[in-house]
Amino acid sequence: MEYRLPLQTSRLLLRPLASADLPEISCYRNQPEVARFQSWDRFTMQDAEKLYAQQNTLAFNCDDTWYQIIVERQMDGAVIGDIGVHFFDEGRQAELGMTFDVKYQNQGYAREAINAIITLLFTHYNKHRLIAVVDTRNIRAANLLQKLHFRREAHYRQNIFFKGEWGDEYCYALLKEEHLRH
């Protein structure tokens, strides 16, 4: 049975991107602390509009696509971040990425949201394996993935030319059977 968004946690609403979200997304994605480990340096309103145009007709769980999930705080409706899910391997695997507004970091929101997405992907979409690739300098993301029981499977050395220099990345993974044990 296919499960559709929105998805609620104790404090959050995880839902598809809406056009009303674009100013908030543009604002937090444009923060230097947020953009530091992302593929962009600046994220303008025009970038947000392009993202929306691409996401607007995209179905969740469509192979070879990235689907952005908005993370909204239930108590006040604030858009505090987004989680990207890259579906690949003919539906058997997915990659996770995360972007959170600086003012909402270190409050457990990312962990709560990603844990709900992990459960959704393993339970309702029968994914075999989830991965996340992070810059080795992104200690917060690495620590979060470890708290969510992801294993570090690889340390890619100088594998990516990123923002003017060669960078290292870690690859983390979690199997469905490992998730079910925790």
C-alpha cells in the first residue's frame, strides 16, 4: 500500500513543497552557514521558483528523481527546513539529504523529521537500503546520521571538486533489517 504525504510527528508536519514556501526556502537556503555544505553558494527566489517548477508535478517515489519534503513546525507553521529523497536502483534504494534553517538547528527537529522519513521509506515503500553522502567537515550531519544508526561505509578522499577545492565525503548507509533492530 502506498502512503502519501503529509506525515505528522509529535512536533512536525512533513509535506510536499508549496508555492507559498518559496520565500522561506530562499531565505534559509541563502544563509552562509546552510549553503556551506550544499551545492549552491547563493539560493535566490529565482532558484526557489525553479525548484518548485521541477517539484510541482513530480510524484513521490519516482525512480531517478530527487523529491523535496518540507519540514514545517506544527506549533506555528514555520518552514524550518527540507529533506531531499533521491529514489534510485529501480525503487530499491534511496538517498537522503537535509537542509535546515540555522535558527532551528540543534533542537532535535532534523532527527525527528529524518527518523519519520526513514520509517516511511522502509515500512511503506519497502526500501532495502538508505544512504547519505556528507562532506567530512559537516560534523553535525555526520553525528546526526550516526544517532539514527547509519553506518559509515566509506571515506571518499578528494573525490569531489567542491567550491574551488578538492573535498572529502563520507558515505553512510542503513539497511532495512538494521533499522528494524533498533
